[in-house]
Amino acid sequence: MKDEVVRLFVRNGIKITECHNVYRPREDSELLSEAVERLAEGKVLDVGTGTGIQGIIAAKKGCDVTFSDVSTHAIRCARQNASQNNVKGTFIVSDLFDSISGKFDTIIFNPPYLESARLGAESGDYVKLATDGGENGRELIDRFIAGSFSHMTKSGRVIMIESSVNNYELDIQRLGAKLLGRRHVFFEDMVVISYKNNKKSGGFKWK
């Protein structure tokens, strides 16, 4: 079966090709891309890159982008999409920050945030990988936040998707995060939040 299934045309003429076994850009990707267009700068890490859409948008702004994903299918897809958009970058297979070194000015993350119970048994493995956030929808989010500070520059910023499903208000309170965007889809409010590596986070201990 061919990797390339259908070509999607997204913001500002960027061309994204859907790939076999890789979660395609949806409403959450579009919402996140609006914040990435405005705020991504400097050295960028796109965690869970999938098709590469967010990293490509950042690279088009002139950012130095590292694309990372736990899925080898996703990294291959992101590399193909970057190439067809005349974008260069570093491509790394990594479970969150496990294989990532260095510090970044901007870290982007579109995490799996749905509760496991919401996903049907018929969901494919790659769909579960992209959407299953564990029992309360926070398993990957909490791991990501805990590891993010050691990979941010002093003025670094995280831009990420969360949802009413996983209680995004908790992170706004704990992290002093800003709400950048919101969209209601079906049973949830999807939001984009951003938090910085400020003085408060220096002694931050994630429970």
C-alpha cells in the first residue's frame, strides 16, 4: 500500500500529503497552526510532528526546526512533506524528549489527550497513538510538561493543544499559561495554551 494517500492543501499554500499509518491534520491541527504562525521563533522543536504540518509552518517563518515523533511512519511522512514544501530540518524518532538534546526557543506539541475509554475498540494502532491520553487524558501531557523545562531556553515558550476533556484549566493555573485560542467541536472545547520558562518554573515540581 502506498504511503501517499491524498494531498491536503492547508494554510498559505503549504501542501501536506496524508500518509498511511499517520494521523492526518484535523481541527486541532488548524487551531494550533494559527498560534504557531504568530509565535514560533528561533530554534523550534515540533514534538509528535505527525505529518509535519506545525514544523513546516515554523520553518517557513525562518525557524530552525527539529521534527520528532515516536512513530517511524510519522517521521518519514514529515520528511516527505518538508521536502515538497522546500523545507529543511532535523528529523528524530523519539518518545517525547527521550532522544532529544539541546534547548529550544519554541516547543510545539499536539498531544494525545482523549481518555482511553472514549476510543472505540476498532480504532487503529496509529489512531490510538495519536489520540489516547490514558485513563484521564493527561498521561502524555503530564510527562511532556515535566520534561519540557529542561529543553527550553531561558526565554523559551511551549505552544500546545489541550482540551476540556483533560482539564486544561489546571495547566493555566499551575503554569501561569495563556489561553491563545479556543474552538468547540462535538463534545469538547479544544484550546491552545502557551507557557514560558520563567522564574516560577525554575523550582517547578510536577506531581
